[in-house]
Amino acid sequence: MVAEGVGGGDAGLVGRLRACGAVRFGSFTLASGATSDVYVDVKRAWTDPSVLGPIADALARRVSGEERLGGMELGAVPLVVATALRTGLRFVVVRKAAKAHGTQQRIEGELPRGARVLVLEDVTTSGGSSLETVEVLRTAGAVVERVVTVVDREQGATERLRAAGVRLEALTTLSELRRDGS
């Protein structure tokens, strides 16, 4: 099941993620410190144009009235750029921290006040990174109502974002990756 009842996962996407080595089964420690029997590394997917292209196409199909795309460095940047090339939409990149030099800004790219932004993510777990991205963009005057992720690990991101008034949509989920791969 895809987060928030958005249509079923893309079986072709699951196969592509597995074929490029983005989905691995075993014993892994996640960035959060939690352990998991599945590791999802979408960066392996976006370094291969034959996988990035279909991901960008799927993300582009999720655009619905937004004026900008946005995402946090590093994981979302290729997804945002590739999707912008598909849609013609401008994009912004949120830095994890403000630059220590120059203008010391946290957002790269033009972001008019009131612009509707669709946030893209590679993988969501608890939703912390997504929520941080949303908050930075909202503080800058953007309207953010949705986050689209390539993979939702189904570990609280949907609920956490919902509490902030944001809908999470996933191209596929950890349940779908497990079902098709283990």
C-alpha cells in the first residue's frame, strides 16, 4: 500500500531499484541508529540514467498545480533536477545548514513568497528530513502541502507530516520492496 492511499506501487520501479542494487537485504544500521533487514539506497538508482529517468517520469506525473519543486541536499537534488527537466518547473534546493560564507542562505534558487512547492524525497523513514525541508520552505514564504518520496519505509513519516498539514505520497513502500524481494 502506498502512503495516504495514493495508487499502488510501480512494479517496474521496484524491479529497477532491485536491479541497480538500491535495495539490499541483510542486517543494516540506519542513520537513525535503528536496525533493519532492508537497506534502501536511492542514490544507487539516481546515479544510473536508465533508472533515474523513469523515476523522474513517475515523480513528474505527481505534479499537480505546484509552481516549484524542492528538496533537501544531497539525496533529493538529482530527483528534483531530473523532474524539473521533465516538467519545466523551476526548483529550489534546501541546504542542511546555512552557508558559513557569502549570503549564508539556506535555500538555493528563486522562491517567490506564496509559491506552491512540491517537495521530493528519495527515502522517508520518520519524516524528519521532509519536515525540516517543509519548515524551511514555509518560513521562506512557500506553500507546501505535499511531499512525494521514491520509497516510504512506513515508519512514521506519513503521520508526522500529516500532523504538519502535509500529505505524503510514495512511488513505492518498504512493504512492496519486501514482498517483491524477500
